[in-house]
Amino acid sequence: MKNASGNALFLILIAVALFAALSYAITASSRGGGNIDKEKATLLASQLLQYATQIENAVTRLRLVNGCSETDISFNHDFDDDGSYIDTDDINNNPTSPSDLSCHVFHQNGGNVPHLVYEDQEYTYISLPPAQSHFNFWPATLQGIGDDNKNDLVLQVEFVNKDVCLAINEGLDNDNPSGDVPFDPFTSTQPGPNTYFQGDYVDSTIQPWPHAIGDQAGGALIGKPAGCTCQYAAFGSGSCTNAVFYYTVLIR
């Protein structure tokens, strides 16, 4: 009986080790930007979309319940971990946001959304530069969304796994031309060293292509409030590399 019990325990330990190795391999593959199966891509796409919806709902709630204006909203999440949510050296600091933090999306006094470290999520790459390790918020232009001559407030996520982005576009009923992520890059028009939203929509600096979403890829993303697009420098030889963006409009 002792030998039988010992063999059973040994087999269980082997099974646990094999499962752990398989789980690590799947995670490493998806986070490294490699190909992942459609089911896994759909699951990760759903996770990203749910988090984006959580942020969008928080912004709406802050405006309706807390009385925050469009320029009051702050996405500061204590980027430098010094304990302060009002800090000029944080990339999303909004100097016009109320000091009681009631308009801060990621603070308990405001939206109370848990801040996820972007590079820790399975749908992205690993070893990102510091600014790209977080979810970014930009003033940017989207054609067919609100006023084409004014910036919208956009949640922007860089370097999403390409298979996940394809699944996102499929789930949102966006076109993936020829089975690829649309080449329709956009940029922030925030002036100065920071391109992040800091309470200013800077509409006066809007320029034509390549700043707007919806002005390329045959209009695949025109009028689309959310989707995935190819990074400007990542498109070559008729296809997009893994460097793709997810975006969704928070305020239009």
C-alpha cells in the first residue's frame, strides 16, 4: 500500500509540474507578441475591453454624479509611486483637477477604478519602456466621432498582441482589411514634452493626416469609437507587425 501511495503521489506531482510548465508556456507566448490561438485571443480581448469599459463608466459617473467637467478629469495614478496623486512629474497629472481627488479616475475619492500595470497583462508585450507600461490617455481626433474638428479624449494602449487586436476588431464589428489590423495610425496633438491628457484638449493644434483615426485604411475605422490600428512605424510590405494600438473614446 505504501508503494502504491508513493507512486500515486509521484504521478500527481508530475502532473502538477507539467500543468505549471504548460501554463507558463501559454503566458509567455501571449505576452511575447507571438501567435496565440483564437480562443485565447478572444479571452484576452474580452479582458481588455472590460477594463476599458470600467474606465469609461467611471468617467461618465464622475461627470454625472461628482459634477466633474471634461477638463477636471484626472488619470493620475501616482506614476512615480511617491504617494501623491497630485504631482507635476506624473505623466497624467491634471493641474485643473479638484484637490480633493473627487475627479480622479484611479482614486477612491473619485472613480475608484483599480489601476492595472499594463506590462503585467497577458495581452501586451513584456519589458516596455516606463511610459508604455501604463494605460495612456490622449487628446486625439477621430473622424466620424463627435466633431471632426475637435479632439476627443481617448484611452490608448500601445503594443497589444496582434492576435488579440484582430479579435478586438472582430468583436467590435470593425474591419480587418485582408485579415490584417487596419493601417490607420493616429497621434496626440498635446503640445510640449508630454503628449498625455492634462486637462487640455488643445483643439487649436489639430492637423490633418496622420493625426486622425478614420482617415486611412479605406475608412475602416471612421466612426468607430473603439478598435485596433497599426502603429505608424510598424506597417511595411503590406502588413502590420505586432506593434498595434487599441483605442477607445472616453469623452467626445
